[in-house]
Amino acid sequence: MNHRYQIGIKQLLLAGGTGLLLLPLILYGWLHWQRPPRTTQERSLFQGIVYKREVRSTPRPLMIHIVSIDLTAPGVKVLVTPGKPTLEKTEVPTEINARTTSEFLQEFKLQLAINASFFYPFREVTPWDYYPRSGERANVVGQAISNGASYSPHESDLPVLCLITSQGRDSVQLSKGKECPNGTVQAVTGNHILMERGNPVGLNLDVRHSNRPYSRVAVAMDRAGEKLWLIAIDGKHPLYSEGATLAELTKIIVDLGADSALNLDGGGSTTVVAATPEGATVLNAPTHTKLPMRERPVANHIGFYALPTDK
């Protein structure tokens, strides 16, 4: 083998090795460019559903996503992810198959969806070592009801968002310390009430991670229980959106004029998705396994059916 040929082989191997080393950086950079732009926006997504994106620079960079939903609008219906419980008593989770929020929206042909309850088991070690993956079993923390069927039991210390249908009209209410009332057709559980009958109790909560800027999800409602707000705040994105404390999230809810509000699963679960002609479109910037714009498979979600704005 001549000397020139040997040099060529070494250069080729060096170039290939450099390319392999750069590939993760290129992928990471590309994912960053897929995030929503840091520009304000407000638009009607569907009849009765309006999306607003707020951009803030203080007290740190924030991207705030707010969806307002009129439950009395024609065509608006709510769906919590249906459970798939098994009767066997095993160490394997028995309540539901995990899905990303986009998968939930597409499977049930919804127009809007957001992640909901806390769940277990959960593991996140590397981009390829995590649990649950889509289709793997998980359990919901607290009461969960879908289409009138309960698949996860109530836990006495956790508040529940209950959707009740009466005389053909939907309304929501928070149930604190007790199960949802009879007639509840959809329900998800959170961990802390942030607004209670106009009282912003979340301003003074002293609980785990309450003062840590974090990705957050909350659901709020008006006094009549006929209007919902879904609030999602992105985190873990330096200089783009670095998360909010529970007190900061509560202040946002106060400014909306909400009467009651519940904190839901946040962190890497935080995902809002809308149906578009191109398919399921993520409206925020989730981070799962430290990869931006990667959706986390979670146990359950809140979804909405709605009519197009041109009908």
C-alpha cells in the first residue's frame, strides 16, 4: 500500500469520525430551530377555542401559552384519555397505555389536547433509556374518569377537575378532598389548587419545587364553570423560556380573571397540541430526555373536540 493511499484512508476516517461527533450537535441545533418563535400571537383555532402566546423577559425569559375554551360553544366537547385497566394484581402498571399528546389527539381525532395528571412509574436516564415509551403501561395519580368510566381511584389529599354534563350542557368544577360528584363524565387530578373561589392560594404555597422556575401546566375556570383556560409555560430552555414558580403561575391565572385553578403535571410532560391541515402541531416547546421539541409519553390528557372557525 503506497504512502499516499494510506494518508487518504486516514483523512477519510478522520472526516467520518468528525462527522459522527458533530451529528448530535447538528441534531440538537436543528431541534432548537423547531421551537415556536419568541413572538406574541393570538388567534382563533376553532369555534370557542382561542390560543394566545405571550413572550416575557422578566423575571427571566418566558414563553407562556394560554388556550381559552368556551364550553358552551357549538361543537365543543371534552375527552379525557380512556383507561385500559386490567384486573390482575401485579407489579406491572395496570391502568392505561402511555401516549404522547400528539398520539392522543390523532388517535381520537381531537382538535386540541394537553397533558394532564401526574403518573408513575417514570424513568428518564438518557435519550434512549426512559419509561414509559408509547404503548407501555402506566398508572395515573388520583381519580381519572373518561366518558363516565372511572379507571383510577380517588386519593383523599388530591384535588380533582370534574366535568359534569347536565341537561345537555357541560360545566367544570374542582373537587377538593373528595371524589367527583355523580354525573361526572370526565375527570383528571392535579396536586395543588392555585385559585379557590377567587382566592389566589398559589401565591403562598410552600411545597416541593414551588419556588423553582419550572415548566408548568394548569387548568383554570370561571365562576360559572363554563369557560376553561389551559396554561402551559415552557422551561429548561436557557435564554428562550426558563420556567415559572407556582406563585408566578398563579399571578398569570389571576390576570386572566379566573375563579378557580388546578396545577397539573408539568416539567418534561408539558405539551399543548392542535390539529392542523398538516397534522398534529405542537404549540409549545416540550423537552423530554433533555431534547427540545421531543414529546414525552404520559398517562392521560385532556382533549377537546371543536368545529372549524369557518362553519
